[in-house]
Amino acid sequence: MNIKQFKTIFIHPSGRSFITNEEAEKWDKEHHDPEEARLPTLSEIEAEIEKNRLEVIENMPFARRQEYETQKEYASEKHF
């Protein structure tokens, strides 16, 4: 991947680089080689992070998951 082909590259707090949706759409229209990759967009990074977070929660032992759900409920003040 040649990152110089993108006008602007941003850095996510996770350290991953990303491009704007407009740049991604332009790249997707102009490049048809499936072997060539482009940088992800911010929404793609966030979707991947959320997917990974949900997988971690799903794979927690039952007791730990209950503790997590209780802490999450308390933190969101849904218990009032």
C-alpha cells in the first residue's frame, strides 16, 4: 500500500491510521485489485473495535460477565 496516494491520513487513539470516507470511496472506485489494500475509515476502525469488545464480553466466564453487566448498569445509572 502506498500511503502517499491519500491526501490526508489521520491517527486513531489506538495508533491505527485511517482516511476519510470520501478518500475511501474514491479509492474503492479507482482500484479494483482485491490484493491491494487501502487504509480503513474511522467508522471501519470503530466497528472493528466494537466487534472485538462484544466478542470479549461474550467469551467471558459467566460470573465475570455478570459482574461486568452489573458495573455497566451502575455506571450508566440505569439502576435508579
